[in-house]
Amino acid sequence: MLAHFRFVGEETRAIPVIFLTAKVQGPDRRRFMELGVRGVIAKPFDPLTLGRQIREALGWSTSGEGIAESTPQTPRTLEPHPQR
């Protein structure tokens, strides 16, 4: 579905995509990169820090600077947080 979404038109190619997944093995990471995924947040994740993890994956600062000029980069994998 993401592959179709990415190639439908120019306007959809620029939309950043982040996966929330338990699949963060080598082959999966390569496939995510091929699809142009901006970040991968590994499950389980801490809902209290999810916003920060998303900002990090997108390369956004906490002040909101750089949001409009965000550029594609290698997907970042954020490791799961320990369960409380």
C-alpha cells in the first residue's frame, strides 16, 4: 500500500511516513529505506515519549523550527522503551 501511495503523484511523495512496528530486522530496514520511510519506532514504545520520538524521526526541533524545510533522510530506528 505504501509503495502505491508513494508513486501515485508528486503531492504524496513528500508526505513523511513513520512506521510503528515490531519488525526492525535488517531485511525490513532495507525495505523501509526503499519505500522512503522517514523513521521506524520499534514496539513496544512508551506513549509518554512518543511525541519526542516522532519529532526525532522527522528531524524536527522541539521549537518547531525546520518543520517546513524537513528533507528526506535515512530512516531512523528508535529502540523500544522498557516496560514500566
